[in-house]
Amino acid sequence: MTKADIVNGISESTGMTKTDVGLVVNGVLDSIREALAEGERIEIRGFGVFKVVRRAPRTARNPRTNEVVQIGERMVPVFVPSRIFRAQVEK
């Protein structure tokens, strides 16, 4: 499913124009991106939590050359689904 599919589905179910729905969807995604960039935690009840976690530095290996590579500490976005969401997917 693509963002266009989401926009089309919402537009059909609400009667709003695709342009208006597209603006809303883009606004929500931009808000999530901005909040995560600032290190905030986003909780959407019944859906899940978006948060940023710190990954510790580690040693990795290039499989082609067997060269050892150091990977530094970094911040990565993570999504943790709610129990309700997880139960719906498991059905």
C-alpha cells in the first residue's frame, strides 16, 4: 500500500477531495518526522508508539572483504505497535 492508496481510501470513505486528504496525510507525516527529529515520543492510542532510540557503537564485518568496520553510536526511529494493533494483525 502506498501513500496514494491511503489518500484514495480516505477520500472515498469521507467524501473529501484527494487534494485535501493529501494535505492532511502529508501534514501528519511531517509532524511525526519533526517530532522524532527533536527526540520526542509520539503515542497514538490503539495504534502504537513512535520513538527514537540510541544504538550503541559496535563492530561489524564486511562480508565481501572480511574487513572489520566500526559503526558509531546513532539514533534510529522505532515503532512499537499497541496490543490492540498487534492482535488485529495476528488474526
